[in-house]
Amino acid sequence: MALVEFTCNPLRPPVEGHLAMMRTFLLWLSEQQGVFNFLRRNSLARRFASRFVAGETSETATAAALDLKRLGITTSLDLLGESVTRDAEAIGARDEYLRMLDRLAASGAEINVSVKLTQMGFDIDEALCVDNMRRILTKARELGGFVRLDMEGSAYTQRTLDFFERHLLAEFSKHTGVVIQSCLRRSADDVTRLIGMGARVRLCTAAYHESQGVAFPDKQDVDRQYVALMEQLLRHGNYPALATHDTRMIEHARDFVTREGIPAERFEFQMLYGVRRDLQERLRKDGFNMRVYIPFGTQWYPYLMRRLAERPANIVFIFGNVVRETLALKP
Ligand code: FDA
């Protein structure tokens, strides 16, 4: 209904034009290291960022996970940073993940993390990446935890799935899973194959700009494929994770599982930290498993800018909150 009204609105072209310009500007800003260096020293900017990023350390991220646990919401922690180019950076990130797993176990928070292969040295040396990931998985298995391989741009899709299948699936099947993006044309085949292997899949739309050759250019097709893959995973998948904030997708999933008699414990919804907190709590209260992806770390700036580019209205919303909280704190 809202869509029809919007389509008929004569103001739509200029509004959309401004939004597109704002998005492009925010994405450009996300790549400006100088701006980040300036903002990182600014306490107001750090408070602004804290809406979407749970601080710079695994202590602050674990505290956020424990807060959500009190609401019955599970979590997955993500150390921000990707595409490292030096061995030492990959090993540093691996060690941070190993410490994080221990910290989660000691704190009583859920032991669940998300990892990007390019942060573990995928582009430097595959053997290094295998070693890093196997150490993380071995520790996670010892602690009864779970490690999700995030999916990066389409240049990595086949490599990531091969890596998962060759190096992790057989030995760590209960402790690891992958991500499939509904924007990619290939994803229907990938989902069928992953279901056949009994692999755990998180389904999302995609956070990366892709060419028309590999991805559907039209959002309607991306959504149509999301629905089809979601239904297939709900029927035949191994505890699928539906990662979306789109209420139409969520309503569809709810109707579908009711119609098909699929119990709520057979799947989970997933959302990003700070996005649609109202909806996260409502789904949990309605009896669904709800997991929140908690990013943290010093590399928060590009992540924050991408979230703002997805929904520029958040700038006003968060800025309003920060000002209100700052005024309330004044003696
Ligand atoms: P969509 O963009 O379709 O918007 C639908 C509605 O959601 C909006 O109208 C608004 O109400 C709300 N919304 C969306 N973004 C918002 C925001 N920033 N602030 C406030 N409201 C917002 N991608 C990827 O390529 N690889 C991966 O591994 C992952 N992993 C991942 C894990 C989890 C837990 C989530 C939730 C998402 C990912 N993603 C991802 C990102 C995903 O592909 C996608 O970019 C975002 O989820 C946005 O798409 P949606 O379908 O959620 O909302």
C-alpha cells in the first residue's frame, strides 16, 4: 500500500535523486581514511557510531551480547576489518577471535562469531587462511560454539564455498555455516547444493555492489529470489538463518511456517545490532529465535557509513538520540 502511494507521489523523482546522491556521498565518505582518523578522536562521533557498533573491544561487544541475552536474544560477534594484506594482520585478527571465544565462554554469553575469510589472509596465502580458520574452529568446537563464514563480494563466492566444503564442513559440520546472497543469479544452485550437504546457511540479500552479469539489477527479482530460497531452506535446510529487516520478508516467513507446520525452533531470524530493535524484541516475544549480529573493533567507520548509506534517515534519527542523551547527561 505504502509503495503504491509512493509510486504515485509526484515528488518521487527529486526525492529519490537526493537519496541516491546522499548514498553515493556516504559510500564515498566510507573510504576516506582522513575523515575516519578525525572522527575516531571525536567522542560525539564515537557515541554516534555506538548505535550500530558495540565499541572497539571484545569486552564492550561481550557486554552488548549479555544485554541482549537478558532479552532472550542470541548473538554473533564480528571483529570489523577485511581484506588484510599482511600475514601479521591476519594472525592478529585470528588471535583476537581466539581470545574472544574464551571471553564469551567465561562471561556466559553465547559462543557464536562471524568471520570474513579475507580478514584471515584469504588474499595473501590460502594455506595461512586454512590454518587460521581451523584454529578458530577447533577452539569453537572445544567450547561448543559456532563460527559463520560471512560472504563477501561475488569474486569470493565460489572460493568461499570451496573453502568451506574442502577445509571445514566434514570436520566441523555442527560448528560452522556459510552465507548465501539472494541478489546473485547463481544462488538457487548454491542453496540446493548446500542443502544436499546438510550445511547451515544464513540467507541475506547482499551488501556489495555487483554487476548485472552476476546479480539481479532489479530489487523485485532479489526479493523474489529471497522468498523462494527462504521457503526452500525452511522446508529442507539445516536450521537456516533468515537475515533481513524487511518486514515483508519476515511476515512471509511467519505465514509460511504456520501454513507448513514448521516449528519455530527449526530456524532463526537474524538482524544487525542497532537496526530495528523494536522488531527484534517483538519477534522474540512472539516465540521466534532471534539472533543479532554485533560488529565491533577499531575499523568501525566504513561499516557505519555503509549502514547509514542503506538508510540515510538514520543520520537524523541517531543524531537526535545523541543530542538528547548529551543534554540529559548535562548536570
Ligand atoms: P532492506 O535494505 O531491504 O530494507 C528493508 C527495511 O529494513 C527498511 O525499509 C528499513 O525499515 C529496514 N532497514 C534496513 N537497513 C536498515 C538500517 N541500516 N537502519 C534501519 N533500518 C534499516 N551481507 C552480505 O553481503 N554478506 C553477509 O555475510 C551478510 N551478513 C549479514 C548478517 C546479518 C545478521 C544481517 C541482518 C545482514 C547481513 N548482510 C550480509 C547484509 C544484508 O545483505 C543486507 O545488506 C542488509 O541486511 C539490508 O537488507 P535488508 O533486506 O535487511 O533490508
